[in-house]
Amino acid sequence: MIFAALLLPLSACGKKGPPVPPSSSGTPEIVGTEITLDENLMTLTWRVAAHDDELETVPAGFYVYRARIALSGGCLDCPWQFERAADVPVENAQIRTTYTELLEKGFRYGYKVSSYTDGGNEGEASVIVEVDFPEGGKPGQ
């Protein structure tokens, strides 16, 4: 019993202090994510949140994530399963905020965008935007 009492102080995890919030990734927030369509050509656009259009940190680029679910026979209420569809690099501080892709009929598509830094830190993803492209019709949001 005395032996157990002597071991108790040795099992401590170290210095105690107030909780520390997670550090910011240093990436700007992605806002205004939208889809426009021209026949089966989808254009995804977004903006980078900044005060007075001046960024504190210019991102190294953006990741575009895509998910798709079959409109017939697919689970339209299931959670999206996103995969990285594109890496849109920032070159010479010129920020490009568009991505285009041809859609395939018969699917519901979902897209989201995140920014990343030179150090590899990835920011929070944008809201998910989605579009349906049915077999017999035109795509619609």
C-alpha cells in the first residue's frame, strides 16, 4: 500500500497549465464557393477571405475536392466521400480561384476547396456546393 502511494507522484504526465487552443494553419478562409454550368462544363469559383483585399498570408495553392454519387441506385442521403480532384497552385503571387471539369451524366457532384501553405498546412475546407447532372436532362443545382 505504501509502495503504491510512492509511485503515484511518478505517474504524473508533466507540467500542468491552462488548455492551449490549436494553432491556426496560417491559411486564409475560402468563401463564396459557387458552381456555374455551360452544358456539361462545370466551373467552380471561390474567393479568399481578406480584409481590404490584402492577404496576410498568400497561400501556396488550393486543393479542390470532388465527390460524386449515382443519381439512380446511389445513396443520395449518404455522406459525401471526397477525393482530391485538383491542386491549383499559386504562381508568382497570382491567385487563380477557378477550376473547370466536364461532368458525366447520371451523377450528383459535390465540391469543396481548401487552401494550403508552402509548409504543407491545409486550412479549413469551404462549404460544399453540389450539382445534379441527370441522364436525360440538363445539369441543375
